[in-house]
Amino acid sequence: MTLEIPLTPEMEHRLRERAAAAGKDVTAFVLDALADKLSAPVCFDKVFAPIHEAFREGDVTGAELDQLLESALAALR
């Protein structure tokens, strides 16, 4: 698939700078950034769903909340 994405001159300048700083051409840099983005969790709502559910049910202790938050943060890393 080939995409055409309109960029402002400032965005293009920053993109070229970041690619050069990473030692990559622009295409490789953008492909790597896209791959990173696509491998990340779908959204915060999905990651934090167990925490929201525990609050709705009202049966979460402080220690359990800490555990749920740590698990959610680990999934984001």
C-alpha cells in the first residue's frame, strides 16, 4: 500500500530532522514509527477496562488498585 500524506512545511522539516538524527531515510523512519504505533495497545479504554470494572463493582481495595494500575502501565510499555 502506498499513502500520500499532506504535511505542513514545519512537519516535513521536523520529520526530516528526526529521520536524519536516527540515521534513517524518511521512508524507513516513518515505517518504523508506524510499526511502533500499530504494535501498541489499541487504546487506554481497553488497557484500563479491568480498573473501570473493579470500580463499577465497588470491590477493589487500595492494594488491588495498585496492582491493576501496575498491570495496565506494564501493558503500555
